[in-house]
Amino acid sequence: MKQLLILPGILFLLAQGTGTARKEPSIEKRPKNIILMVGDGMGLTQITAGLYSNNNTLFLEQFPVTGLIKTHSSRHIVTDSGAGATAFSCGCKTYNGAIGVCKDKKPCPTILEQAEEQGFATGLVSTSSITHATPASFIAHVPDRADMETIATYFLKTDIDLFIGGGMKYFNRRTADQRNLVGELQEKGYVVNDYSEQKLSDLKPSPDKPFAWFSAAEEPEGVNKGRDYLPVAARMAPEFLKKRSEKGFFLMIEGSQIDWASHANNAPNTVREMLDFNAAIGAALQFAEADGETLIVITADHETGGMALEQSRSPDTLDMTFTTKVHTASMVPVFAYGPGAEQFNGVYDNTAIYDKMIALWEFQPKVEKR
Ligand SMILES: [Zn+2]
């Protein structure tokens, strides 16, 4: 049953920020590398469903620090992935649909661009189009997330070292202009491969050149249709980026389709996508454990589907149900491992993910708050 909760003056409160100032723990050790992993639509229920469907275990249990984030956007209690990812990439609350712009629609320098400027290696990996809202928010600046062809042009404007994802048609079968961005990337020195030629697992990209692999012309398929490159990419990307810069690297890895399966209210596919993301987490964790200088932060932009887990008729099975086809306002968890992980303990705004990452790297914040 739907019940309306009246939130008095909530938009005013959201605009102002209601939290009392936190005192951050002092930084003991700074990370050289940061891997930010975003499970799109991955609320606590999606995580729990994955856990019980996987013999009661997930790699997330190996993360010593947990937190919770408030996910609302600048104008709505319920965020979309554009505003959610821009909070992580730039540290500003913005409107739903925004990509790398704050609520005034002005471009905000992203942590990926700041890292690039400082000589770090950078990478983006996703199981959606690489131009989709979450990865796009780290590299592009457009007022509307639907403008995929403009978003694709930003991959030529930043010296990103590695990207892996779908949406190749926005690069080489463009409608707005005749540019072939795949050719332009190659001219710029990139090794570009795609799904039609070779599987990612068959490739051994040389760190001498920047690397791109397109997983699909449009949106990549689901795990249920055989998609298997995310854990491969999570293993390959950190090793590759480590060799690209002495200073360190920033890598964002997104499990994009937990969200899509939950939008479709498809519980088995939600679990499949969650476990695929879990395998990617395992690969990143293995790198970080061996490396010792890598911080991994795992979170979600929002929960999707209002997923609930109920007791089924038999005592050891779950009924997985959904209350909506869209996103919800629930806080979502944060998990951190490695140097600087202690900063991510507690309850805070999604924008603080950016604040904490740049504080650990001693980068200056580039946009004024709110
Ligand atoms: Zn969604």
C-alpha cells in the first residue's frame, strides 16, 4: 500500500544541506591508486539477494569499512544515475539528467580530469555504453544525458588511458556529424579493439599505448545472454593502468545492469548481475591486496525497484519482490578497503565520496558547494 509521507520544506533543506559537520578521522596513509566501483541500482536488498544466492558469501565481506550515503539530487528526493554519478565525479548535488555539470549547468572538473592533469593514469569500465550516465559523468560535460554522441566526443578531449564498454555506434556510426571517433582515437595513438573482432579475455594490451575495447555497438547484453567481460576488465585494467603512470591511477568500474534488471523487476537477472559485479570486486580486491597502495571504494548511485526479500513457502528459499519499476530514495551502502578506507565510515552525502577521494590525494576541490 502506498502512503504519502509529507516532507516539510524538503527541497529547501536539500538545497541547504541538513547534516551537521563531521569530523573526519586523520589520514594515516594515502592511497597511490583509487578504484571506485559503482553498482548501479545496487541497494542493500540487491546485495543481500546476491549474498544468499551465492552460498551466503560475497567479496564485500572482506571490506573492513562500511558507510551509508544519502542519494537525493539537487531537485528530487529520488536521483537518477547522471546526478548520482556527478556527485561522485565532481562533488556537487545536481539535477537528474545532468552529466558532469552542476545545477547551474556549468561544467565541473571531474576527479578523472583532475587525476589526468596531475599525471595519473585513468580508466573507465562499464557494462553499459561507455557514454551512458555513470561513466559519462566522469569524462563529459553535457546538460542532458540523452546526448550520447556529444558525450562520445569527450573521449577525444581527455587523455584517458583505458576505457571498456558498449555504445560503439556513438563513435563510428554518428548521425549528428560525419566524424569517425574510432579513427580519431587511433590517430591519437589508441589501440582500439571491439567485440566483433576479439574477446577482451583474448587481448593483452601493451601499456605503451592507451587502450579501448568496445563491448557492443549499442548496449551490451546481460549476463543471462552470456556477457562475461566485466571480471576480465576488472583484472586487466588495474594492472594496465599501474604500468601507465608512476604517480598512480584512478579507475571507475560500473556494474551497470543491476539497475536494468531491477527496473524490469527481474529478480533472477538482478542476482546474476549482482554476482557478476561480485566477481569484478573479487578481481579488484586481489589486485589491491597484492599492491598494498590501492584504495577500493564500492557504492551505488541509488537503489532500483524497491526490492524486498520475503520468506517463501519453504524455510530456506527467498521470495524476491519489487514495489516499483523506478529508482527509490533509500540510502545505499559504501564499502572501503585499503589506505584511506577509514575515511568512508559513517553516514554522509553522496558528494562526500568525491570530497574524501580528493582529500586523500590532496587535490583542490574545483566547485563551490551547492
Ligand atoms: Zn536506473
